[in-house]
Amino acid sequence: MTHSPTRAPAGGPLNLVVVNAGVSDPSSTRLLADRIAHKAVAALRELDRETTTRVVELGPLAVEIARAIVSGHPGEPLRSAIADLAAADGVITATPVYTAGMSGLFKSFFDVVDSDLIVATPVLVAATAGSPRHALAVEDQVRPMFAYLRALTLPTSVFAAPDDWGTPALGDRITRATTELAALMAGGIGRTIADRAWSGYQHHFDGNATRAERTAADVDFGTPLMRLAAGGAPLGRSDTPGT
């Protein structure tokens, strides 16, 4: 298994990861994600923090994601994307909305990652749709998913229907959301929470989360439970029936 890189050290360049589920070309979802990312980098620069930005494009990973769901074993391209996400100090996610729901590709990607991968990581959620009737999909579906993953989902989400592009309201909302993201990233709030409360969260054994890199070497096979699991008898009891 490939373990993920660690998050940026205090005072160093911050890792911003953009997860884009748009698959069309050109993609309004990617355009929105790029606009948000550029604004976030500028907001961080105003706080004297440099940023390294990585984009995870889910379209080219669609087959890998499907295989991982079926087999439980992600291939190298998908493992690389997961490693980028694990190392993020902040995340921008953008999904198209289809039939009143988030993209199945977007949901499937987060079904594949470990449930503790982005604990306490600031996440800005964004979505695009062909109608303003889909605006609540972000709050009804995307936000609860990241609550389950125990991310620090920002108070402000960003939604763009066709009529929203170029309006001052969309720009103002992006500014507000990226201000929140920059403040959390620059302040290291997520890192502080995870460092102090990591043991209180449930973790995926031998997972990709940067603080949960456990292997078989960490397991005490001498405990009664592990001896039973390995086919032996617990200490203090005879292996011979009837004695």
C-alpha cells in the first residue's frame, strides 16, 4: 500500500486540492472550481501564505473508481489522487448536479476513500446545474456527506446556474467562501483539531490518512482476542479439550 504524504509543515506552503467532477469539455464545473481556486490562492497570499495547488480530475479516473468499488483495491492512478487528498490543508470540491442529485462519479470517489482521510480538513463545497431549482442539492446531499467524513465544511457553499455566471452575487459568494477557507487553512485550525483529538476518531486500519498509517507490525498478536483470531487458545486456557 502507498501511504500518503504529510500535510504542509507549519509556516511552509499550504497544499490546496481541487476535486473536479465535471466531465464535459468545456466544463462549467471546472470553470467554477478554477475561479474559486484562484480566489482562494489570492486570499491566502494576502495572509502571507504561499500555496501549492493540485487538481484531481475525476473524469479520467471513472473506470479506476468503478474497479475500486467492485474490488476494494484502488489502482495506482486512483491511489495517487487519494494521496493528494490526504495531504491537503484545504479542499475545494465541485460537482455538477444531475436530476436533483450530485454526480454519481463524485459520490463514488468519496465512497472509495477512507472515512478518516479528511478528518478536520477545511472543505469548500461547490456545484453547478442547468437550473436554479437544483440549488439545494449542495445543502441536502453534499454537505451531509462531508459531515459524515468529519471534514470542516465551510459555512458558505457556492452554487452556479446559467443565469448566475457574471453576476455580482456569485462573485460575492465566492469571495466569502474563499475568505473562510483561507482563514482556516492559514490558521492551521484543522491541523490543531486533528493533532489534539485524533485518537478520539474511528480510523480505517492501515489507511491513507496521514495520522493513521498503521500496519500489521503495530498489532499485538499476543492478546487473547488476536490469539483466537489466529486459531490458538487464549492465554491461561489449555489447548486440549476437556482439560
